[in-house]
Amino acid sequence: MAANSMTGFARAAGASGAWRWAFELKSVNAKGLDLRLKMPPPFDRVEAEARARLGKALARGTCFATLTVQREGSASAPRIDEAALAALAAAARAAAERAGLAPPTMDGLIAVRGVVEVAEAEDDEPAVAAACAGALASLDEALTALTSARRTEGEALTRVMRERLDAIEALTLAADANPARKAEAIRARLAESVAALMEQGRGFDENRLHQEAILLATKADIREELDRLKTHVAAARALLEEGGAIGRRLDFLAQEFSREASTLSAKANDVSLTAQGLELRAQIEQFREQAQNIE
């Protein structure tokens, strides 16, 4: 099973009778699954079913599902409120007589708000039901295209993350084999430090210095960090091989990678090890950025 990206776009259109519609789906990164639907009436009656279908197909990400609808050949039907018109006409004539003005005209009266109402033609229930079913079919079509797009991008992200894992592994092995980690090199650096201290004055306790040197050598040992980095690389590769909704686990591993690399850099007692630690952190950051796009 391949890993999926959380980003994608798809569109599907359809028609039934006088109804024309288009379903657009857009998904972006998110910590969880967030479905945001926008469906005009009378299609809002199937919002619950649309939400259920989206939730079944997607595991993570914010998905914007927008349905746009157009009804053709359904002219609005104007209706005159004759009672309101009659009352308005009587009042207008009386006022015009008192003021010595011309009597009101029909076009002036019907322009008054509330006299003329424009009512939409009543919906044909069987036609609406058929259109709603067709809109759900278009949703399924768009959802198939969206999951395909997310899978394609997920495959590309997987390739990039595998390259980053290869680089992380290579740097880990290079740090492990770094000559600065050999006992002879560590002993020589400690000897130089001890010699420098001895030259600065008298009265140093050589036994205490020996104990301090052992303690410093222990603190500078990065064996555990290297072993954990190797383990994390193997775990990340296994997750990428597993596929599916692995984004959260990859993000957790990326944090563990970063923690070990930071400790390694802090313990590094040689310029070459420090440089390897910095490059390791850069590769891990690139891995983390890609992992945050995975579902």
C-alpha cells in the first residue's frame, strides 16, 4: 500500500433534468481530518451522506467540498399582492388629491416594495431527488480522482523521503567511522588538555584529573545516539513500505531523529563530527518537512 499525500484537487460535473452541478474537492495539510462542505438548497439534504463518504475515503487533512448548482429553464413567477396594491392605491390617490398632484400610476405603485413578489417555481420532488443522487455520484467521481492525485503525490514524496533516509544513514555511518571517535584520538585530546592544565600551575591531583578525563570521555561518547539513529532509519523505511495513513508516525520518528542528532552535535568534541552532526540535522529537517505532507 502506498503512502498518500494530504494535498490534492478534483472536480466532477453532472446534470439531471433542469439541474446542472459541479462538485469541487480541495484538500490541504492538517493534523486531523477536517471536512468543510458547502452545498446549496435543496441539495443540502444529502450533506450528511456526502460527509460520510468523504470521511470513509480520507483519513487526514482539511477537505473543502463545494457544490455549485444551476437550474435551467425555471423562470421566476412574479405575484402581485392585490390587497396591498389596492390599499396603497387608495392611500396614494387621497394624498394626491389633498396635495393637488396627479394621481398615482401603476408602474409607480408596483415599484413599491412588497407589492410585487417574485417566487421561484416550485421544486419537482422526484426531479430534485434524482438530481441529488446524481450529485452524490459526481462526488464519488471527484473523490476517486482526489484520492488518485493524493496517491500520486504520496508516491513522489515517498521517493524523496527514502533519499533523505539514505543520506541520514550514510551520515550516521560516517560519524560512526569518524577517526575522531577512535580511542587513540580521544586519548590524545584528553592528554593534551591535561598537559595544558598541568602547565598552568602546581598542586593538581593527578588521580582526580584521571577521573575527570574518564567522565569527559564518557560524556563525549555518541554510541547510543548512533545506534538509535540506525534504529529510527529502519523503522521509517518499514513505515514507508507499509504505506497507508502513516503520517503521524513518520512525524513522530522525525522528532526522534532530530533529538538524537541534536544530542550528537552537542556531544561532538571534534570539528569533523560537528560538521557531520549539522549536515545530519539538515537532512532530518528535510525529511520532517516531507513527512508533514503525508496522510
